[in-house]
Amino acid sequence: MDNKIEVLGFKAYIDSVDDILNRINELKKDGEVIQLLNADAIAGERHVLHGANQAILAFDRDENLANDLSVEIALRCSAQRQISKAFKILGLKKGEMNLCVVLINCGDYTSELSEIFDFDESVLEPNIEKLVKIYEISQNELENLSIENIIIDKITKLVVDY
């Protein structure tokens, strides 16, 4: 089965991470995945699509690191093997934040999500300075590849190093 993956950007103010996660879980139906990620640690839509695809493939090959596809997406998109590190990079936090929403096999939730958050695709544009720190990217790497390709390579390396 082909999976439909959609990536959306939002600005948010989060009073309670648990409340937000509960609201999101109430939205989705069986078989759907809605994952919220810290968009400040995202290098663009290709980065997220690659990470989500790698997460799905990991489950298909029985090589998943997590028991839940949402968590696997966070692991892959953060290029990490440890859940705690992945959520430190991509997890939600209280207060103002930029959100990357990953929807897999979902209906159109744009209007429902827009009632909770402010739709803003610009949050998916990479902040190179922040990404260099988060992913420990060297100047040499930056001279040879785009930031998005560097992070995609790191995600792919997770599979090779498995």
C-alpha cells in the first residue's frame, strides 16, 4: 500500500503538551498518523518526507527502533537512535514554537489544525545556524552539500549503520 504523506507548517503557543497531544489524538482515525515536530530542527519538506519514508520502510522491513510509527518518525527525522535524544531535538515544548505536522494516510485536517495552531508554511524553511548546532554539522560539510541533503544523509546513515 502506498502511504500518503503530507507535511504542514504552523506557529503555535502550547500551554500544555499533554493537552495538545490529546486534542491531536482525538482528531485522527484508526490507521492515521499525526506527528508534531519542532520545525526549528527541520531542514525543509524533503527532510521530513525522507524521515517519514524511512520510518515506514523500517516498519515494513521489521527494522524499526520504536514500537510506534509516530515515534519512529521522530527518530528518523532527528537522525537519532535514542528516543530521548530524538524528542530533545524534535519534541514539543511549552510556549511559542514552530511546528512541523506530519500526516500519514490522513484526511484533510488543515482546517481542524488551523483552529488549534496558526497555519504558516514559512516555519519549514531551514534556519541554517540553528540546524548546524542541532545536528553538529561542520563547515566542510556545508561547503559541499545543502543543509537539507546533509541531514537526509544522516537519516540514511541510520539505515546503513543498523
